[in-house]
Amino acid sequence: MNPSIRARLANAYIRRQFRNRPLLEMDPVDLRALVERLSIPPMVQKSLIRRVKVVDSVAASAPPKNFAHLQAPVNGEWHFPNRVSADHTRLHQVVLYFHGGGYVFGSPRTHRAVTLGLAAGAQMPVFSLDYALAPEHPFPAALEDAMRAWTWLTHTLLIPPNQIAIGGDSAGAGLALALMQKLRAGNKTGPACLFLFSPYADLMLSGPSITENADTDHMFTEDTIRRAPDFYCAASQAGDPLVSPLFGTFDNFMPTLIFASEDEMLRDDAIRLHDALQTANAPSTLVLRAEMVHVWPIFHNIIPEGKKDLRRTTNFIRAHITP
């Protein structure tokens, strides 16, 4: 099926803004500022966004009485589907989201379009984690932040794990998978389901699509992809399942929904992850689309393919989280 005209225009825009820039030659602070400028947050009521700031973990030991004073041992943003949900004093069902950006850039603000879309579609709050970024904070800093967020949701806010969906895009999807490996290693209960947009799950870059799709990927060059792991981890760490969760274990894994473009360099991360899940008899669905930009569901407000697949994602979440 041919991509829509809007998808083609989005591909051209992303290619011009990202692929044609020497991203990893930029100072990380300047790169983050650039991405913030290029991101266009959706026009929504400010009451649907609540910022969470780091406080001492002891001070956050009791569930908050209201969101106006919501603090935690993590940074991030709550994104709510409506004002009624935002005014509730207790949380019962939650989506935990990890943004992409190669572990170097991105933030809850740059990804508000997708997280607010998820909140509206799933009709439940989304907590978008503002995790520590490399190279200032290399592995395992982001994973430690993810683990703190999970512990805060389940032990402080007392949300049952089976009432939480976890998802992310690109490096954020890899972080979600790494968190699953960490939870499993500690024999801890995981979430109800997992959804992954163009997962970055192999920092050893062993998938053939890294080379095969070097010219068709609209967002990154092969040089950028191959240099990116050096910002996050040491070469000796790249094969660790907590860094490259593709090499983890998947027995008794939760239902997983995976998206990837047939034309992106990370295509084979998604395909091999799906194969590993199927080999472990874990429920997994892989959605491959031709001629889509990396993480196209983020552009659900612009392209029909993004709208369709974000809806598919929220239907998946609702199917696995029931009242």
C-alpha cells in the first residue's frame, strides 16, 4: 500500500531537518535545544499537563492528595485525557512512556503529541518520564530512572502492575525493554502490556537493515546510527541485555505490540525482537509499514497512517487493561 501524500511530505520534512544535519557533531545541549524548537506541542488545556519534580524519596512515600502538589523521586509529566481525570485524587490505570532520542536528546515536551494522543485514545493518564540523558549521564542512569518511576507508580502510588501499560519510541522503546529485563532479573511482576514504536534494541548494531536501509531511512544516516552507542555506553557494555534488550530472555513475557518501518535502519531490531518473542511463545504483534518515517505514530496529528496506528495502540492498551 502506497503512503499517503501527507506521509510523503512528512518524510521529506524529517529528512531535511534531521538526516541532513550532522547531529552527533553538535554539542548535546545545542542538539536538545534544536529538537525542542522543531517539536510542535499540540494545543491543549494546560490543566491536562502536570509537571512532576524530583523530591526526596521519603517525602514522596505517601500517595499525594491532589495533583497540584504531585512530586516524586523522578522527573516527568502527567498527561491526562480530560479535566475530570486530571482532578482525580487517585490513579487506577496508567501508561508509563519513555521518549526516544538515542538516549541523547528528547523530553516529555518534545513527545507531548504522542503522549497526549495516547492519553486521549486510551482514556487514562500517561506519565512521560524525563530520564537522565547521555553523554553526561551514560548507562545505567536512564535505566535507574526508569526503575525509580516503576517503583514509584507501583509502591508509592499503589497502582497494580496489571493496570499499567509501558511503551516508548526508538531509544525509549529500548529503555522499556531494558526495564522489563531488569524486572525479570529481580523476579518482579511486570506491566499488563508493552508497546514499542521503532525499537532501538540492539546497540551492537548487528541487524542487516543498518546497511540495507542506509539510503532509505528518512531520519538518520548510517554514520549517525553507528556512532550513537558510544554516547550511551562503553563498547564492552553494548551486548548487555540491559543495554541491548534484544539479547535478553522472553519466556512468559507480557503481550507486546511492535511497529517499524520497512525502510528504516532499525527495522531488523523490531523483526528480530518479534521473532524472539514468538520463539519464547510470548504474544507479539509486529506491524511493518512501507515508506514510513522512523516512529511515524508520533505524527498522528499530521499523517493518516500515524492516526491509524496510534488508534491501534490505544485499542491494544485498552484490551489488556480492564477496570
